Amino acid sequence: MLEILNKLENSEEFKSWRQAHQDYCLSSCFRIIQDKNKQPWQFHYYNKEKDKIVTFTISKEITIDPESKIFKKPEDVVEELEIKNVKIEPNKALKKALKNDKYKSLEFTKTLLLLQQIQEPIWNLSFFTSTYQILNIKLSAISGKIIHESFESLLSFKA
């Protein structure tokens, strides 16, 4: 992931965008894994004044999505991601999250990986089953310690 972020930040597309958007900061990194297929990494840059993000998707090409509203509660604060403090890489985070024996029998069809800053860099991992269950685990991207763990039915979420 860090290698891909470096590829982005050293690209001409990013450098050109950055010159006109210095008031944006890296706020999160995101990837979907579905049925063993890994989607490209997305990097989100946030503008506090506008409360909007710009998303860069890195595959063979670098694409820049237009500025958009950020998905958050009005009272939530989006912090700049201190990527230099990340010690736990995505694969290690996934292994640590699923180390618990009570999840060994589950088959996950989709996994969302989100690296964000909540006082420190946090891996926010969501694992979906074919029976509409979701396992959410938040772990420190510095120590690997599990901070939050929940397992519930998607059907219990209110619209």
C-alpha cells in the first residue's frame, strides 16, 4: 500500500493536482477484496473547509474522482492520516483481525479495508458473509492491538 501511495504522490497527475489543491490532506486509504479478487487501492484527500474529499484510484492508470461529499456524521472530525506512523501493513492487519478461533468457520465474501486516523492510524476492517452478517474490527495500525470488535446481522441496521 505504501508503495502504491508513493507511486501516486510521485505521478505527474498527482503533482499537477496538488499544486492547485494544497489545502487537502491524506485522510484515508481504502480497498475492497471480494471473492479473492482485490480491487485497486483508493486514496482520499480531504478539505476541512469544504468538508469534501477527492478520491484517487490506482490501477494501471491513476484516476481522479471529482470532489464529493464525505460519508460521516456532522459531528465527526476527519483527521489527517499520519501514514508515516503505520507499522502494520494490510496483510498483517487482516491476519491479526481473523486470528480469533471463533471466526475460523466463517466464509467471508467481501472485505473492506480502511486505514484512517482516529487519534492514531487505525485499520477499520469489515468482513461480510453470504448470510448478511458483518464482522467489524478496528485495530491499531501502530501496535496491531484490537480496539473494537463487533459481529452482527446487516439486517439489524436501520435505514
